[in-house]
Amino acid sequence: MSRRAEQFDVAIVGARCAGSPLAALLAGRGLRVCVVDGARFPSETLSTHVIQPCGVAALRRLGVLDPLLAAGAVPLTRFTLVAGDARIDADLEDQAEAFGATGLCVRRVTLDELLVRAAASAGAEVRTGEKVCSLLRENGRIQGVETARGALRARLVVGADGRRSTVAALVGAPEYHLAPPGRVFAWAYYEGVADREPRLRLGRLGDLAFLSSPTDGGLYMAGACPSMRDRASFLAERERRFAACLREWPELDELLAGATRVGSIRVMASWRGYFRSAAGPGWVLVGDSGHFKDPTPAQGISDAMRQAERLADAIETGLGGRADIDAQLGRWWRWRDEDAYEMHRFASDLGAPGRPGPLHVQVIRDLAGEPAATEQMLRMLNHELRPSELFTPRRLGRALARTVHRRPREIPELASELARGIGGELGRRRARAGTSQRRQASASVAASARDRA
């Protein structure tokens, strides 16, 4: 039976780590909010599990951190990064106060359900198992959504529905800053891991990347990521190849000795990096709906939380009448692009196929030898520093000189690495030059829609 259209201030499509936090924030400020998601919770989604301290601090502000800890989420106080024969080990326990929180590694089946509950507790209307079919349009603006159960009218529609966003597709949001996929991401859960120290491990050995950490529910998560060029062969023999990949990192192989895998091997093998135009007349995209980067540095969940907090301020100001909503969303879009662009580049470079180049390895050696630089790297991963503030020309120049002096046999490989880096940088600069023009065009469309209204 179709129901009469209901009126909301904001309709949010997608109830996971961008949509539910945004709903909770807006409902807590007195706006009438409805969250719609085709999934039912608890349910899984393909995602990294790591949440940087800035994201954990946002979870604390939402009141979700304590329930996560009660569900067995382990605060990550130790960190290991390996690239070839270079290694960084950091103990973060004494620095947790400086970072505002520790990191976490949480399964999405646990995290997303708690976020949905937080949205409902804050006063948002949450409707799961309800898919959006189309958008309501009037005078050039989006005015709500249509679901199989009826229409929901809203002053603003938010797409928080992930990489395959229905809202993004229906508004025709263009993509830019595209980045090809570098790796297949495969992971599984294990029980009976004897050493469950609260350590996050990231590794690049040969042509493989690795990620491992204790996670909630008493489980241990281990991931191995072959190059995308091996996608077909890896998927054809998933069980054998995944086990063989894990053995390539002796440290991880020893850690999993005697443990039992729980459930299937999860795989994300079809993806790309992108930005999407983030706002238009009556709509906005947040989280993976509007921007997705290579998962290697595990930034997505924290990005979603940070974007939701900033977007909540823009929406409250715009819908509250203190400023024009389209102008507020345009400013938020500019902030998102500036905030995300350098990390987008860094993630693509970090997850690139092939073995880590000699300059990359030397930079890790140098960071490992400087405690202050190691802390800077952690702050970069926590969005306190831009990658360009860590990987300065001076630091890269010193690493280049050391590589040439100490490892002359690697000069041909170093030259190839530098050529790829320079070519990529030139392409990125050309691509970025058109971004402001795209936003200006979108602003003109929004202004025309306001005039018609």
C-alpha cells in the first residue's frame, strides 16, 4: 500500500558510517530527519576496518565508542609499517592523549548497527530494508525521494549510500580525479590467535601488501592484497592463493599459526578511486558516495565521520535560514576537495601495484630513524598534517641522495620510480586545474534553480 508523502527537513539515503552519524547530528539539533537504507542491520559491507584517532574521537562524541569497546573492539596502541627491508615500530600508548584517542579496528557488521541505533536514539526516523527508486524534482531542485513504500519529501536529500550511490547516479554527479585500482583487497577473520597485542600492521613485501590487526568479537583480521593484474588468477583459486599470500610475510604467518579461520575470505576486486561533484540544487553527497580513495592507508571510515560533522554544520546553517543552503553546500564541497585531495594522491601511490621502489623504502628508513618524523607520519594518517608537509622536497632529496650513494645498483629502478612519479604529478596538476571550473558551473546551475523557484 502506498502511503501519503511525508515531509522532512533532510532525507538521508544510506545508514552506514556517513549517513547515520549525519542523521544523529542533525536530529540532535532539532531537524526532522529520515534515514533510508535498502539493507537491514546488522549486515556486512566491503570496507577496511581501521578507524584513525580522529574518527574514534568522532565516535566518542556520538556516544558510540563505549558500546564499541563493550563489543570487544580493541584500542590500537602499537603500529608497525614495513616496506621491503625498512620498518617502523611505534608505541602509541603514551601519545593517545596527544592524538585525542587511539585507533580502532572494527568489523562493519558491528560498527554500522551501533551507528544506526545512535541515529534512532537521537530522534532520526530510520527505515531499513527500504530502497530508493527515484528522486522527486520540482522547479529544477531535488525535493525528496521515492521508495517502493511511497514518497518522502525533504528540503534536502543526502546521498550517503556508498560507492554505487543511487543518489549520485540519479543526479548524474560527474566524476573527476579518477585513480585506477592498484590492488585486490582480500581479508579474513581468525580465532585462536595467541598474540592479540593491540598492534596494527601494514606491510609492503615484494608485490604484495598486507594489513592485520585484532578486531572486535575476539577475532583477528588478516588481509593480503595482490596487484590488480593478478586479479583473475587470484579469484580463480581464492583459497589457495590467499593462504599462499599470507605466508609471504613470515611475521604474519607465524602470528596466525594454530589459528582457525572463521567464515569466508572477503574480497574487494572491483573498485576505482574518484571524486564526484558533491552538491547541487537540493542534494549533496557525503562519504564514499562523493569520494573514494585507495583503501591501503585505511582512511574511509574516519573521512566519513569527519565529513558528516562538517556537513552537519553547513546544513544546520543553511536550512536554519542564517545563510543560503546552496552556498553552504558549495563551501562544504570546496572544503571536502581541499581536505581529501592530497590523501587521495598519497593513497594511490601507496597502493600502487608492484614492489615498493627504492626511494619509497629509503624514505621509510629515514622516518624510522627519526622519532619526531615517525610521529609526523602518524599525524598525517590522522589528518593533522598533509602528505606534502611530511614528504617535503628536502626529505625526499635526502632520501634520493642516500639511495644513490648507498645502493648504486638500484639506480635504474630508482630512475623508473622517479619517472613514474613525475609523470603522475604532471597528470594530476592538469586534472586539478579543471576542478574549480566544474564547481563554478555547478554553482551557476544551483543559482538558476533558485531563480526559477
